[in-house]
Amino acid sequence: MKPGYFSLVLHAHLPYVRHEEEHRLEERWVYEAISETYIPILWQVDRLKRPLHWTVSISPPVIEMLADPLVQDRYVAHLDEMLELIALELSEGRSEAEVGTLHFYERRYQDLKNTFLHWNKNLNQAFRTYREHGYIDMVTCTATHGFNPHLFTDQAARAEIRSGLNCFERHYGFRPTGIWLPECAYTPGVDRILYEEGVRYTFVDEHALLEADPTPDKGIGAPVYSPNGVALFPRDQIISGKIWSSMIGYPGHPDYREFYRDLAYDRDWEYIHSFMHPEGIRFDTGLKMHRITGDTDEKDYYVRDWAEHQIHNHATDFAQTLEAHLEAHAGQTFPPFLVTAPFDAELFGHWWFEGPEFLGQVAERLEEFGIETITPAMFLERHFQDLQTVHVSMNTWGRKGYGDVWINERNEWMLRHLHMMETQLVKDVADYRGTSPLVDRALKQLIRHYVLAVSSDWAFILDGQTTAQYAAERFREHARLFAELETALYGDKLSDHLLDEHYRAYPFLQDEDVEIDTFLSPHDYYVTTEREPEQAAILVLAPEFTGNLVGELGHRVVEEVDARAAEGETLYVLTPHKEGLPEYERHGRVHVYRVRLTSPFLEHVMNQVAAQNVAYVKLVHELVNVVRFKAIHHFDWMTIPAARSLAKSLAVPLYSTMLSFETTRNPHGHGGLFDAIHRIENSVLADAATVFVGADISIDELGSRYAIKDNVTPCLSPDASPYGQNV
Amino acid sequence: MEEKIVSLKQQGLTLKQIAEQLDMPIGKVQYAWRKWRAQHGEVTTAAAAPKRKTEGKKSMKPKPKATPATSVKQVASTLQHDASKQSPLLDHAPDGFWKLPDRYDADMMHAVVQSPNAVYVFWEVSDDVKETLAMQFMRPWEDLPKAFRILDVTLLDYTSGHANRSYSFELPEMTNSWFVRPLDPNTTYVFEFGIRTMEGEFLPIVASMPLDTPRAEPAGVGRFAEPVRRWQYGEVESPELLDTLPKYAAYRFVR
């Protein structure tokens, strides 16, 4: 054996395109992948019948569709239709070149059918069997291929990862220690969740390591650990490029089958229409009769022997290239040089028709050349001590290497709604989990709608603009189902019938795969189950509260709050943040929040006050989901805008304490600021249930400067409740 | 008008449908409905629950509920913002069919990486915040000039208010997302949406979490090397590294 290793990884993924109604064009994506990629790869594994050290990643949507009787039966019908078309073609007296290829297809489709039926129509059984024989290793992907860097919460990423692993385990009988990150998209933090979920390795593009900090000593010649201990195996672009690149790669050879020329487009409509979509849409049959030929539109017929000859040449060339590459790095030890080559499985067979046979022959050549193949799992068993830990920043294997494909002007409109669904799920799970079996089922269904919506395929398809309408409709449909079910949950309108309907629309994942508590946060658990229930509270907005009180007003606030608390009221006091004092403290029934301005360095008083008011309103919005307020009591002009706005939206009475006014502090004042404060003070007089004014203020005189009503009254003694019978 | 709203609501229409039927802003309908509910809340409670004679004096107060079956329910039953009891994702086009909401009545800003030089940012501002600012500056929200600020907070604590550098620019009215570019790779940014005040100051309303742009070239031994080492060798209790997927708590400010 020569020093160094080669590791091949194939990732099989399609979006979940199973539809109950017949003749959906998207379902043909599954048939094409089975006929051209999945079964041909299985043929190679079956032919070689020995440990190949290939790692096959199979995504949950693919697993679930392969296991679906509806998809299985339709695929058999599809094969029969293909055999019928081939028979018709052969009866039409085609040219010798065409007849040769048609006979090739006839044998091939017969073989596809035999293989498919041999595995009882469920190819998961085939992959599982070969894995259990030790021929291949298997991992899976997150539930629906959501793009991790653009998720918002730990919970959403965790739900994608865990339900993906659960689904895989249900079909394959074991939990893999590796996972395929959708689009090889890494983002700092996803490694923490992967590690917590039991995942020990994944795959990234090579620039993830080339740009890591610190730069890894071995470059891309060895995997690295992320900060949270997940091994990242880098795609070797030089070696991978030999295969996938249309410029320097093998698949573009003139003798290989041409992807873009299909028999459906070479035949008259009258002749072919019974094999086409009933609504008169022409689509690829899969019978491609031509070879690439060259850089020309005039394509010659496919010659199977020539293609097979090239497969042999290219497999040998690949082994030689790999041998030279490994020899060039033969000096690397601890660990030895590793070439990782991860690919979309569909590249082999679907895009490059001869690809699966190429892979089979490469496996044989590598044995002959003495090149050792290895799975990432085996590599880690041998060399886990030799890997360096580095920081890896966000990156993907997509166009330009980052997020350009998944966030751009064509697909950005989806993200807002996805993030809303994430935060709603966190809230709904906190509020409703465990209420009843029906509610728990609804929560699982909501998670199912979310994961189906978050699939990276929709953004990817919208970016490419082919079948964009389908992707946009699918996204909208999942968002609508989410909205309707969540509304039914809130309105207590759930029923088994309703949930059955929601599930049947897209029967993806079993309920046992989906774990509600992936969306639960420990803090929400405390708030919803352990926190003492509280009576309706009074919201107090005050410019100062405890600490070094500057003026009379601060003392007044403290006295009133203490007196109300002594009477048994619950109070929430919101006051500006002060250096040295805690942002939150609680004394019995009094909660004190010292609120940071949205910006600490504003120069102008009015703007500081505005930033404070905005911060109050935002905080109250966070609190009202749990805390019920029955009244608002604000002190001084500086809290008026927030107090007025909140009193209105919460529909609670507003109490105002104004120990002084701008016109009493500053009787001869004038100018912009004076006028602005005067207007704000004036505005509260109309809204407040009662305005308590300083004892030294003459209400008559006040009336000469402000539009006062009969709701203005001198301050009461702090011991007397200002709220009367109304609260 | 209030009677009409209440009557339609009791017929099962959503607030949105009522607003459309009466050709009123939804805010007004919401307000009227909440106000009516607040005023009549105790009537419905009293009708639903068995009456207790001993409560005479305090009968104006909403009564604390008798111990509910589970505390989970308790929280659900005190949700004030659920007045209309519907998903925020539920919205209808004029033709009556569901559509994605144009906006959410919330205050938030999220930023995601597009590339080492570009970040996509979107945000929402609630009606209450808009109204608070309108009351503060005595001008309708639509008339307040909108602006955007980029803060470079690399190796700084954003909450301290300090930034290595900042840049702000005006935004067109009705904007709720932006592709921010060009930015520098390997830099920690915070983005803010806000208004430009009369004095020309930028007043932020919503801000994103700090976000690192990816590196775009070999780092050598860069600013992450030492924090990674400290975390790897257990010298710190939690990593001094940004985590783009933090645990979210719906009630994070409820203590």
C-alpha cells in the first residue's frame, strides 16, 4: 500500500416532491434519480461485492420517498411505460445505430425493473443490506436540507438535525456519527449543535480550511476539528474537479451520452403524446439517443462500446492522477495525506450517465494501484489524535463559496417568514407542549410544515429560475398550512380529522421522528411551568428609581411603588439603565428593569428620550406575552410617548404623575426644545385617566398654558392608591 | 362604530376582515376591539364561571383565575396579544385567499451572510414603536426620515456603544430589507435601522445581533487562534466566539 488515503462520499438528495395527485412533473425527478443514479450505483456495489469504503449520504426526503408505496408503485408503472415506448421504437424500423442503443435501453430498463422488484420496491433495503455487509458506509443529512447559516435559532437547526437522524435510524437501524451538512454549508455554532446531537464529522469545501484561523498545518491534506470538536473533512477541489468540472472533467467527453438531447423532442407529437403529460406537456423520456459529439448542435448517435471504452480510460487516468497527487504529499504523516472527494450522487448517472460505472472501475483501479480507500469514520478511528482545532467561518460549496445562491434578490422574500415560523414554534412549544395528545400532535405537524418550508431547494431553484414557480408555490403552501394550523391551535379548533388532512398533504417523517422539545428553551420551560403565577400588574415608567436619586421625583416613585407593593399590587418598574446597577432586580412583588437605550451616545435630549421610549415599548412587547398589565403609571414628561402608545394598544387606563411641567420649571422658556416638551406634556392630558400634579402647582395657572380637563388633580399622599376603583 | 365592530367580531370575522368590510385601518379596529374586551372582560368571565358572593367590593377588578389545570395553560390564557387569536402568518388578499403577510407587527432585525463582502438584513418595526416615535416627534411615522447604520464592532462589546467605525445612510420610505455591501471580510458587524432626527442624529430602533463576515483569504494566525486555543484547553468556561445559532427563548425578558 502507498501512503495516503482516498475517501469517496456521495450525497443523494432531492426535495420532497411526493404528491397525492397523479402526473406531477416533479415526481419524475425521483424516477430519473432512481433509474440513472441510485440503482446504477447499487449495481456497482453488487458487482464488486467487497468493502469499497464509499460513504453514501442519503437525505431524509429521499429515504421517505423511496419507502413510499405510492412512489414505488408509480415507479414500476413508469418503467412499464418506458419498456412499452422502447418496444414501439423498435417496431418502427429505426436506423441501425438507433436500434443498437434501443436494445441497450431495453436490457437496462428490464434490469432496473428486476432490481427494483428484487428489493421489494424499497431501495432503502438495498442500501441497508450493502451497508450491513460492510460494502459501503452510510450517513444522512438534516431533515429537509435547510441552509444552516440562514437559520435563526439553535432550535430550528437542532430540529432539522435530530429529526433527520431519527428518520434515518428508523429506516436503517442505526444512528450515524457523521452527517452531510446541506450545501456543505458551515456556520459557527452549527458544530456545537452537531456535537450535542452525537455527530462527530461532516464535510466542507476546501476553502473552509484554507481560510481557517489559524491556517491548518496540513492545509487540506487532513480534516480539522471545529471549535466544538466536530471533524470537518475538506473537499479536494483538484481531484473533485477532474470529475465534476465541465471544462477539465471527464463527463464532457464526446463519446459520452448527451444529457440535453432526448427522444421526446425528436418525435412527432402525434406519435409520442401518449407517453407525455396528459395536459400536452412534452418532457424528457430518459431515452437519450445521442452522444456529446463535440461543441456542436449536430449530435451523432450514442455508441455504447465507445462510451465503455472511455469509462475504462478515464478510470485509469483518475487512478494515475490520484496516485501522483498522493505521491506528491507522501511526506505527510500524523495523519497521512487524505483526499476527500464528496459529490452530489446525482452527478453520477443523471448528469453523467456513465458515472456509476466509472466509480465502479475506479474502485478496481485503486486496488490495482495499491491506493488505500477509507471512510471518514475509519479515518477518525485511526487518526483522531492527530487533528488540529481551528476556527472556520461561514462557507459553502456553492457558487462563489458562500451564501450567494441561497440569499439574493430572487429568493430573499422567503427569509422573513421562515424566521417568523422559527420564533413562533419556540413560543408555541413553550405555551402548549403537553397540554393534550392532540395538541402535541399539532405541534409536531407545525414543525413538519416548517421543515418542509425551510428546505434549501426552494431558494436554490428560485436562484436558478427553472421551475421557479413550483418552488415558490411549495414554499407558500407550507407557510399557509403552518398559518392555518397555528390559528386552529390558538382557537382550540384542532381535531384528529384536521391533523390527518395536514399530514396527508405531505406525509413526510413519522410523528416519532419529530421531537417537540427540540424547540423548547430552558428559560421558557421555567417561565411556563415553574414561575409563580402573578396577578395583573401595574406598569410603572419612571425616569429614575433607586440608586443615586437626583430629585424629588425619584423619591416619589420609590414611595409610591413601595406603598402599592405593600397593598399587595404587583408592579413592573421600567427605568433607564444606570452604570453599576443591575439590569434586572426583584423585590417581592416589584420587578425592576433598568433599560438600555437603543443607542447610548445620543447628543440631543429629545433623541435620548425617544431612544428610551422605544426601548420601553420593545421591552413591554416582550413582557405582555406572559405578564398581564391592568394599568400604566408614568412619571414625568420623559416617559409620555411610550406610556400613551402602550396604554392605547394594551387598552388599559393610563395614570400620569407630573410633579412639574416645563412651563413651571422654566416660566419664561421658549425655543424649539421648550415647545417640543410643552407639546408632549400637553398630549398626555387628553389621554390619561388621571393626571396627578405637584402640590405646588396651581391647576388654574396650568390651565392657562395647557389644554387641561377635569382629570387633573393634585398628588395624593403616597399611601393613598391613585388608581381608585378603576383598577 | 364600536358596536358594529363587536357585532362583526362576534359573528366570527377576523379583525382584518372587519377592517376591510368597514374600510377602517386595522389598528383602529384592533383598538376598539381590545378596549371593548377590556371593559367587558369581567362580564364574560363572570358569566362563564360560577359566581362567588364574597367578592362584592372588588368586583371591578379582573379576578385571578382559580388554580388552572396546568401551569402551561395558565400562560396561554394570559396572552394579551392573542386578542385576535390567529397566527401572525395568517393574512388574506382582497380576494379572500391566504397570502404571505406583507409585514409583521414586531420589532426585530436579522442579518445573514451572503458573502465576505455582503450581508442581507431584514427588519420589522411594530405599530406601537411607530406611534411612540410619532408622539415623541409630533410627526407621522411616514414623515420621519429612515436611515441605516453599519457598525464595525470587531473585538468590541456592542452594548458598550463603542464601535471601531460606523457608517450611516438614508433609506427610502417603506424599505424593510437591504443587501449591505460592500463590507470587509473577517469583521464583526452590527446593523441598525432607525430614523434620522432633525438634528441629523441617527436614532436606532432595531439592531441585528453581531455577525462575523467570513474570511476570504488565508488567516495565518489571526484573531480567532487564541480564543480557539483557550476554549480547546478548557481555560474558559464558554467559547469567546460568536455563535450564529443561539438558543432562542420566547420569554427571554420575563424573569
